[in-house]
Amino acid sequence: MAPNQDSAVSLAPAPAERAVPVADAGADSRFAAAVTAVTAAFGDPTRREIYLFVRAAPGATASEVAAHFSLHPNVARHHLERLAAGGYVEVSRERPAGTGAGRPSNRFRVTGQDPTLDLLTRRDDLLVLLLREALELLGPDAAEVMAERVGEEYGRALAGQMSPGEGQRSVRTAMHAIADTLTAHGFAAHAEDQGAATAVVADNCPFGDAASQHPVLCAVDRGMVTGLLAGLCGGTPGAVPVVLSSSRARGDAACAAVV
């Protein structure tokens, strides 16, 4: 008599349980910030097309981009500035080719940065380790001065790439541009208008655990905002005081710089 199939006992070995990988919260956060940075630059379909146009036509002006895509020049300039803020295009002031006269205009060219390859290569563990050791040798006071100065110089350089020779912006307009720039560099930032003040709030820190162990690195953030403000508003560094009102390294939910 055949055994009852419902009561039969299987002799096959039970399948081995799959090991569940443990999530690396820091890596996930850095990945999310990198995706946010690329999305901020290329999430708009028109901006993607503008990037491809500039890549095919190096030295294009905002007016040429506007004419090609039937956009208002201010809209074309906005898209180009977003790409410049992320470091995907560079800007230079040039006179018309073949002439020594004429008013110079901003001309845009793509950089050598590959948006796809850059996605996961914004953080170098060896350099972060070196930075930790250097901070310990310097001591907190000297380290904070150095960190803010480095951030400030870098911020001014970024502002020069975004709009060389352009007129001054208002502080509020500049802070919104600064949020875009910080997002492109892994901070996942956004601007918030708070009455008469404006804050740039960063939901991610590209320094990772190094900032938690050395909160002095927050001075880099403050310095970058200071340098970007000076470059975009046409002033001197420190003319508009920047206050770091919160810091993830000190246990807050986000980092925020307020002016």
C-alpha cells in the first residue's frame, strides 16, 4: 500500500538559511547623499539635455543654450549654474572668438568629471584617516582655525567657478545656491527661509565617522558657507556672520548654518 502523501516525512535536508547582510548605516547614508547630488544636477530632463548640448558644443553661452532649447535666458542660466555648482560644467569669461573687442560673456564647458563614475567615489578612507591623525596632532584650537580657513578658501573657489564676473546676489538668493552646491558635494542640503534669516540645512555629513570623533570638522562646513557667501555676494569673508546652529557631530538631527 502506498503511503499517505499527506503524512509522508521528507528526508531531504532542510535548505540552509541565508545569511542576512548587516546594513552599514554610514555607507547607506553616503550612497543616498551621492544619489541626491547626482539627482539634483541631472534629475530635470531639460538640464540633462543642456549638459549634453554643452558637451557637444564647448564654450556655449547661456544665450546660445536658451536659443537652442527655446528657453528664457534666465532659465537657461539657472540650469547651467546648477550644473556648475555640482562641478559638472566649468565657467570662464571670454570675449567673442577671433576678436579683441566686445563684452566678455560666460562660456560653459563640461569638466572631466563623469557623473556615473563619481557617484560612489566622493570619500577616500585613507585621507580621512590621515585627517584624523593630523587633527589630533594640531589640537582643537589650531585645528578649528585650519578647518575653517580651508573650507572658506574652497568655498570662494567654488563661487568663482559658478559665476565668474557676475554681479552680486542677495544673501537669501546666495544661500539657496549654496545649498545646491553643498548637495553636489555630498551634504544633501536644502535652504530654509526663517523670517529675516536663511539657513542651509545639511542632512548628511560627507566626513562620516571622522566628524563624530572630531566635531572641529564642522568648521569646514562653516568656512565653505562663509567663502561661498563672499564669492557670490561680492563681499569679504566674514562680512556676513555665519552661525552653525546645529551639528550632527554634536548629536543634532542635522547640520544647519544660519545667516
